[in-house]
Amino acid sequence: MGSLSGYEITVLSDAAAIPALLAAGDLQRTPFQSARWLDVWFAVLQPSGMDCCLGVIRRASDHRPLFVLPLVRERRYGLTVLTLPDGGISDYHAALVSPDFAPDPETMDRLWSALVAMLPAADLISIERVPPEYAARMQLAHRMRPSCCSAHALPIDADFATLRERRFDPSTGRRLVKNRRKLEHKGKLTFDFVSGPDALPDLDRLLDWRRQRFQEVNDPAQAAIQSVFYHRLVEEGSLAKVGRLRLDDELAAGCLGLIEGDRILLLVLAYNTQFANWAPGLLMVESCIEASAKLGLTVVDLTIGDETYKDLFGAETIGLRELLQPLTLRGRLVLALLDGKPKLKRALDRLGLLDAARRLRDRLKS
């Protein structure tokens, strides 16, 4: 344990400490760092033997946690990287931060340096896809740079009819009206959210449709692990919901979303190809927006990815941030490649690290 300017710094090596830390204070975080998400993540996705740790900054006077950074240590192309739990599932990353955490910039630099010095040995710290408001809350925005990824959020700042008129692409809006009318001539078209064990059969259909659509690029083993993860998350029911667009009793399209606070985040979207002529995926997103407005939610977060449908619904593009901090010479050389410095690229090549660094760069960009 270290102490500095009224703060205590510790690094814990047990992910089981997260729930107690969350209960000890009002820590703001994205849903991907909530206790429920991380509980399921470590139960399902943590590979055997993967190191994990928690960097914690507490207030010295009452030992209250103010800043909690959950990290795992991974091997990526010959490098040891400290990063937040992801595994291709978490869209956003951020520390868990108390609203009371507001050190001045000089103190924060000292706290961060002291915390980093206590972390397990690694070549690189990589905190990817940080929403800008969380970069500010972490007091680390000055250390971050623009990410190659963007988020896409639709504010629900009016009733649904007004929202559709103001934000939706006009031709898309007209097309959806026509398609919805055509399907309603065939049967009763409904949309709802379900969770818990009753949602699992529909979740299976969504994941199967997605596997079929992306079977050429998906890793079957990774897809199977993700399926188990989503099953456990939906079965518990407090965070994840399945949205269903049904024609009578037949599922036409659906989504997996996280509803927390005043926001819904859409993670998985898929549709039944039998209904492809009527754009069921777009109808499902429209229905989800309308249902979210009725629930009193204020944001439909379409998360990362630059799919064109997000623009059709008038979602706002939000640039994310990232922190890449080298901890060793090897890490500095790889980061230099990411920054495009020719001299250090040659040094990497001489050390036999150029190909590994390029693969790491490509993975970060993807």
C-alpha cells in the first residue's frame, strides 16, 4: 500500500473484491464494468491462469474507494498487456470512479504514476474505447488520445413521433411505414422486452441468426463462449434484456440490450431471413426506440461500429478515447509503430518485433 496527498493506493489480485468495493461507495462506471457484468465475465470468459488485479485509490481519512481500475494481464503477439476485461464483448472501458474524486492535475499525475508502479509487470497498459465523459471522470483525459472507434447514441429528447420526424432519414422513415403496414396485413406485429429464463429461447435464435450471417469471419470457439456469457447475463435478468419483434407468435427480429438508469445499449441485433423483404432489422430498431421512449429512457445507445443503419436513425457519433502507456522498452517500440515513427519501426524490425507489433496494431484498430 502507498499513500499520497490524503489518498491510499493499493493493488489487489482478486476479482472477487469488486462487489465489496462497489458496495462501499457510489462509483460511476459503464454497464460493462458493473458488478453483474464483471461477475459473469470472470466466471465465463476469464481463461485459466489469466492474471487479474484491481488498482484502487482510496480516501485516506475513511478508506472509501474513489477510483477502481479492474485489469487483466494478457499475452498479445509476444507482448504482455494490462487491459480491462473484454474478450470481444465489452464495448466501453473505464475505471469505476466516485463523484467525489477530483484531485488537481498534479496530484492525479502523481497518483497515477504511483498506481502504475504497483501494477504487475507488463509491456503496455491499454485502456481502449473510453467514452469521453468517463475519461474526464477518471481525471486522465490529458493522457488519452482519440480512439479509432466511435459510439453512436440517439437522444430521446421528444415524443416518438417528433423524434422520427426530426431525426430519421426521411426515405427510411417512409420505407419503414410501408413495410410495417405490409407485415401488419399478414398478422399482429408486436415488440416487447423479456428477461430471465423465459428469454433464453429467443436469445438462442438471435445468436444463431448472427452466427449464420457472420460464419465466414467468426471464430466458432469464441462464439460459443460468448453465447454462454450472454445466456448467464440474460438468465439473471437485472441488466440484460432481449427485445423481440414478433409477427403473431413468430420471431421476426430481435436485439440483446442492457438497460441501466436512463439508457439502453444495443449489443446484438439479428433478424429472421424469412422476413428479409420487409427490412425486419430496421423495423426492430425503430420499435426498440419507440418502446424505450415509452419506458422513459433518454438515450438509445447503438454502441460501437460504423454500420450505416445508425445514421438512418439520426444517431450522433461520439468519438471515444484510449490510453496506451508503454511500461518497457518493448512497449515503447510497439507504441512507436502505432504512432508511425519510421526510425523506431526499423528498430522493431531489427529486434524481430515488427510483425508482432503490426498484428497488435491491427487488433487495436479492429
